[in-house]
Amino acid sequence: MRSQRQGSAARRRTARPSTDGAGHPAGAERSDTAAATPAKPKMRGWLHAGMTPLIFLAILALIVHTASWSGRLAEAIYLVTALMLFGNSAIYHRGHWSPRISGMLRRFDHSNIAIFIAGTYTPLAVLMLHGASRVTLLCIVWACAAVEVACRNLWMGAPRILYTGLYIAMGWAAVFWIPQFWRAGGPGVVIWLIAGGLCYTVGAVVYAFKWPNPSPRWFGFHEIFHAGTVVGAACHLVSIWLAAG
């Protein structure tokens, strides 16, 4: 009789599903987490992956095209920041990374936006401004970039609208120098500069509000944001090319 009771208890223990420390079935949390994590659109990262070699070659041609060594040095800085932005973004968004590596790449990704904004203004300032005006613009954009990098690394949980708004404000900081850009480089420089800024701004607003999101499976709101950065970067490259003469 005792052996029968022991056998029944053993069968009940065998039939009972394993649980975690909270009393939930083991593996439920993992499956729930996987289900709650949406799959990335299939185009995620491809725009920046394609842009990386293109902007590398284009800025190399710009450096060759530029006559002054100061302009070439500024454009070399621009080249490095462009590769940082588009190259790291492609690696981050196309890869499948561990949480630790993903977090690191995400910090780089967000930091590189501010660095690239400053990098873009560097050749514009060097090629078209002089004296205190040049120094002031460069100090403002690079100081803003340093602050933004610090914020994105120390406060990764900041509201999306807040840090996106800071990127937009930083991108339009040089609006006060537009009259000098117009006099030094002509209307073409300013038109392409503003066109690029508008592309960046539209993409950033879409990113901030996650709308429109046309195809979550293929091409979502994040891809629209990336498209805005690609077109905006191309417009600014034309502006810098015209400024270089």
C-alpha cells in the first residue's frame, strides 16, 4: 500500500510542468519576450549599407576637387564622420547581436548622428567663413555634438521626441550664417543646404512619431527616417561641392 502511494506521488511530480521561481511555467517568459519583440522590417539597414561606399567615394572625389589644404582637411573630417554614421548604422541594423553588443552599437548609432551633423558643418565653415565667424560656428556645433554624445550615453532611456528635437535644433543651428553662406558660395549652396535640412527634418519627425509606418514587414517608419538621412546627406554633399568651387 505504501509503495502504491509513493508511485502515485512520483507520477504526479512527473506530470506537473516545471516552473520558474515565480510559479510560471518554465520558458513562458522567454516565449512571451520573443513574441513581444517585433521583427525588423526586411529593408532595415540596407539603405545605410548601400550609402556607406557611395558617400566614401563621393567625398574622396570632393577632396580631390578641393584646391585648399584647409578645405581638404575639413572634408577628411566630414568623410570620417559620414563613415561612422552610415557604416555603424548598417552594422547595427543588419546584424543580430547579443544584448550587450546591441546596446553598445545603439549608443554609437545615436551618438554618430550628432557627430555627423558637426562633421557636415565643418567643411562649410572652413570653405565659406573666416575669422571669428568660422570659429564661432565650429565651436557651437562641436560643443553641441559633445553634449549630445554625453546625453545619449548617459541617458539612453530619454524620450524619443526629446532627443530627436535636439538633433533637429542642432542641424538648423547654422541658419544664422546663411547670409554669409549666400555671399560666399552663392544661392546654390544655400538652396541645397536647406533642401538637405528639410529632408533630415522630415525623416526625424517621422522617426519621433513612428508615423507613417507604411509596411512594418518591409519598409516602416524607421526606413523613412533612413531615407531622409540618405537624401539629406546627398543634398549637403552637393552644397559642400559647390562651396569648394
